[in-house]
Amino acid sequence: MSTAPAHKASSRRYRVAVVGAGPAGFYAAEALLQAPEGVAVDLFDRLPTPYGLVRYGVAPDHPKLKQVITVFRAIAGMPGFRFLGNVTVGQDVTLDELRRHYHAVILACGAQRDRPLDVPGADLSGVHGGMAFVGWYNGHPDQRDLALDLSGRTAVVLGLGNVALDVARILSKPAEALANTDITAHALDALARSNLDRIIVAGRGGPAQARCSEKELREFAALPAGVTSADSGNYQNAPESGVPALFARLPTGERQSSRRRHFTFGMRPAAILGDERVRAVRFIRSKVRDGVAQPDPAGEEETVDVAADLVVACIGSLATHVAGLPLVADASAARHELGRVLDERGGVPGLYVSGWIKRGANGTIGTNRADSVETVACLLADLRSLPEPPRPVEAITGANTPIGRASVSFSQWEAIDSREVILGSTQLKPREKFTCIQSMLAVSRENANQYTN
Amino acid sequence: MAYVVTDNCVDCRFTRCVAVCPVQCFHFDEAMVYIDPDTCIDCAGCVDACPVGAIDDEFNLADDKRHWIEINRERAAALPRLTSSLEPLPGAEARKAALGR
């Protein structure tokens, strides 16, 4: 493989490593590259592919959101930018080592871990996390072997955020409605053979506490098959706008239909029941008044068992593990102030965070732009007081280094990208993703050989 | 379908929307900002960022606001793009209060 092009160092006095090539990483790179101080940026990703959750998180039936990639490609074309894919910080290079070669490091590697469902039976077969499930239908290499069994009739999705709604929608849609999206082939095959005809979306809170967006919820009214219903929010005055109004407009009773979707509220999971495989979810049910769940402190609430063949827990994410990075108490994000990482002694010089690892898993794609602008403003303010890195960048990224040999450059990624588009076009899909890292690397290597032959 | 800036923006122009727009689809004149509907990717990030509730989904617009769809399209095409937030217009806070925000 060829190595990333060497930086034209002359006009760029400083060098910064950004870890994670999702939206937060790209917007951090953009803000750094525009700075008058003169900063060169190396954007690392553990996968050979850039764009993070735009590629592996945004649902395949939301193609418009993925148009943001046009902006990322323009950033990749800015002078001073290099992409180094297929490099795992913490494995191929330690964070401390990286810090010895760059003036500063921005961690923008997200919140990739599903928050564990902390109830008995959560480890039964058939119970999955939302991020893992989303990665599966989006062709994430880590989830290609996720053995999803869709042979049962009932799926229970836990949570009322946008991830829960994405999962419920993908499970509900007829496979034909997804066939011309970039959904990954193994997921489309599995969904085409799915026997699921009842999707229950269960939230701990009431409809007024749901974190999903109006736009996501509105899509349920327009699904091509079956009916959608929801528990009543028991309002005194019906809500007029927003998510609560959309829930209130759904029929309250579950109707008989070939594919049914039902939203149920005030449902706190207490256990997953089953022997080896999940058979049901046991909930503690709170009363819902005026759209809000009312947990009974006396604990005399109703217990409800809901039959389930598949459970997907979309109950939030934990910050991606980076050895040595201090996290807040619930592990949802790093400890920081305006993006400057804090340990027990105070600020860690030259170490920053942006995106989900900074603020937790929330917001829209653009939230990361404002977030990265804030982090980069702090970094630029600190830049003159940061010590000169003792080692040069080329000592870890140069042609004869392990990273230099293994890393995938942006033009090599573009070769993978073109091949995916060609593979997709034969099936009338915008692309067919490679789900195996070795296949991606083989394609990027072929391209390099074309130039050398 | 895109998002639309409506009259609450006039004489405020807080431009917090611009900071969270992932695709830089805002354009501006001396009074307010406008969304280029062909660039907007419907992420909805600007809706919650606006302190005066000026931005909404086309789908939600009341009949007496629907003409703003065309105004946004026309004005965005004719005006310069805005890539970072501006100072709010003088009197923006007073107008925000007058709007009951």
C-alpha cells in the first residue's frame, strides 16, 4: 500500500492529530485547517472508511442526511489535510505516543458502546444493543457476524429515542421498501426472510418524555405496510404540537394487521425471561399522567410480561474506550471543560475531545460542527503555550513505519468508495458496502498497483 | 422537503442556526437569514438552536406562513452564504422579548 502524502510543512507551523473520522472529526479538521496559526491535520480512523456514523449510523432509508458527505469531501481536499484510515489508537499506536509526535490530539471517536441493559437475563440469546443492531444493517465490519434471528413474531425495542425509532422502522418496513437503499446485503436478506409481524417500542417515560424527533416519528404514519398505535398519554388537554401531539394522534388500541407497531409508555424493564433464548421481557409499569410516567416510590406497581422473540435495547451509549481517558461518572463522555480534557490534577495539556465522546450521544450531525468549533477555539488559544512535540510526525507516519505501511489514505478510500458504488449499481442500490476490512484493504492495494504498474 | 426560516428572524438574526448547520445552507441579508432548500439535508439541528422559534419544518408551517418557502428559495439563491454566526442585530433582544421568547 502507498503511504499518505507527506505534508507540505513549510506554511503550517503546527500539527494536530484528530482521532475518529466522523462528523466531529471532520468539523474539527475544518476549523483547524482554516486557522491563521497554520495547522496541518492528520485525521485517523480505526476503519479504512471515513465518515463514522454518517456511514454506519444514519439509516439506509435516510439518504438525504448522507449528502453531508459532500461537505466532508471538500474538507478532505483542503491543504494540510491527511486521512490515515485503518489505524487504531490504543492498539497500532498509543495515545501517549501520538502525543509525542503532535502539538495536540483531539479525540473525536464517539460513543460506540451500547449502554448495557442492567437487568437479569440481559445476556440471553436474542437480546441486542441498538448501536450493534444499527451497525449490522449498515454493514459495520464489527457487526457483520451478529447472528440476528428474525424467525420469531415479536420484537421489543427498548427506548424512545431516534435510534429506537430507526430500529423499529427498519424492522417494520417490507424488504422491498429498503431494496434500493445502501442497506447492507446480509441485512436485506435477513429482513426479507423475517417473520416479525409485531414490533413493540417500550419507553420508561411517557410520550411527553420521548427524545425522538418529530420527523422520525412522523415517518411511522407513512410506513408502507401495517398499522401503528400508541398507549394513551392520559392528557387533560390534548397536546397541540411536537412529538406528544404526534403520539396522541395515533390510535390507542393495537389493531389486527399483518404488521403492527405499538408504542407503550411507563415501561421499565426489570428482567429478560427465557432459558437460552429470550422468551419475554418483564416490565414494571408506571401510570402515565399528562404524558409523563409517574413511578410509584412505594414500589407497588404493576408487573407485565411481554412476549418477545427479539429484544433491541436502544437505551443510550457509553464513550468509546480510550486507555487513559478520564470519563464522567456514568461513562457517557470524557471529563472535560469546553473540550479540554480534565484529569484529577486538572487540564491535560494538548489533549482535547469533540463530538459524542465530549457531550454524550445527542444532537444532530450539525451539533458536532458547533461542538468542534468550540474545542478548536480552546486548542488554538492554548497552541502557543503547548510544548514542541519531541518527535516528528514522519517518525510514526512515514513510508517505512508500521502506520505508514498499514494506513489507508483518502485517495485509497476513494478507490474503495468507487468500487462500492459499482457493486451497488448492478443491484440498483447507491452502493454495496464492503463489510470485511481485508476486502477493503485489497481494493485499496489494487488501486496503488495500478499507479505503480 | 426542507426547513424554512420565517418572520420571527426579521430584525433578530441571532444566527445560532448557522453554527450548527452541517452543510452551510444559510444565506443572509440585512434583516434575516434564509435556507437554501436544495442544500439543506433536513437534519433539523437549526430548529432547536433558534432562540426565537423562527425555523420550522415545511410540513409544520401554518397556511399564513407557507409563502416563506418560496421566499427562502428565492432569497437564498440571490444572497451570499453565511459560514459562521454574526452578532445579533441591534434590538434583537428587545424583539425576542416582544415575541414572548
